[in-house]
Amino acid sequence: MTLPPVVLQVLQVLTVLLFSPLVSGAISRAEAVLQARQGPSVLQPYYDIWKLLHKGRSVPQEASWIYFLAPYVSFAAYISVVMLIPVLTSFGLPLGYMGDILGGAFLLTLGGFFVALAGLESGSSYTGLGASRAMMVAVLSEPTLMFVFFTVALISRTDLPYAMGATLRESWGSVFSPSHVLAIVAFFLMILVDTGRIPVESASSTLEFGMIGEARVFEHSGPEMALLKWGSAMKQFIL
């Protein structure tokens, strides 16, 4: 039985929306086990998002319209990526023609840029510091993401993600070629940097020195903070 493409498109969005917090919870739980700690439940991100959605918000006096808009722009950017790049299927999606894998990378970058911009616009020196650090790291991580995609595109001779997958599945020689293996290693290191994972950053740390991405959103609260946490989980899921 083959599901209609439109159904797959909807299922993709729902899968990322519903299961991305679970992936974040599982990673946090695994980190706790490796560190011999009890750690939070794998469902803790769901509790946090639900609690924040029902809380009030506090707004810095210096905040501009960008501060209010950033959580919604970043959330929409990550959802848009799921509409372009296959997650549940190896076939082209109904909206896949609107962008390739490089377009998806630009959308991921757009979401992170607006979150960092909101940190600067809040007027807080601490969130400004986190945003500055995030942009300093992004200068190295984002070009790496682009080069990885360019490398795989040169190997598969296409920049459409489902066509890339089909090409690599048909040619195991390309999968184990040195250029592809090195691209995989670079992509893995980029994920560690871009999602704030140890040893680049401790996402659960409360120490100022160990916080980059989390520091950007310290001035947000309530539903906007829930969207930022949810969007961060979606980005990690997508990568």
C-alpha cells in the first residue's frame, strides 16, 4: 500500500512536530547515563513545552518588534525545511520542487539568525553575549554545512535530497568513497556544534562559560520560549 504524496507531506510535518522533543529527551537522558547521573525523563521536553505554553510572558523594556517576531520566524523556518526535504520517504514530496537541500540549509540558517538577532534586540548583556558567541560559532559551522552539501551534490551530481539518496543507494562505491566518508565526519562534527552538544557546549549547563545557544533565549518566556525550545528540538531532529 502506497500512501498519497499529500498524506506523506502531512505525516512528515506531524512526525517532526511530535517526536522532535522525544529525540532531545533521549539525548539528554543518554548524556546523564554516560555521566553516571539519574538525569531527566525522556519526556521532560514535552513537560517543559506544555508548561511554557500556559505561562505568562515578561518583556524587556528595550525589546523591539524583532524580539517578538523571532520565535515565530524560526519555528516557521524549521517547519518549512520539513516540507522540502524527505524524512519518511525516499520519493519527492509535493512541495519538494520549491527548494533543494541547499535551500533547506539556508532556512536552518535563517531560523538561527533570527534567534540570535532577538537576543541582541532584548537589550540584555547576557543574551547579547550568547548571541555574539552563537554568531561566532555559526561563521564556522554554517559554511561547513554548505560545503558538506556541495560535496554530496558533486558525488551524486544532484542537489535534490531524494535524488541524492537514490544515487547513493544505487552505488555503494560512492557511499564508501573518501570524499563521502570525510563529508559524513564533517557533518557529524557540525551537528555537535550547531545543536550545542558536548564537548562544544553543554545544553543543560547553568554555567555562563558553557552556554552559547541557550543564553540567546534567556530573556524570552511563556509561549515564545516554548516555540524556541520546540524549534531547537526540531532543528536537532532534522539534522
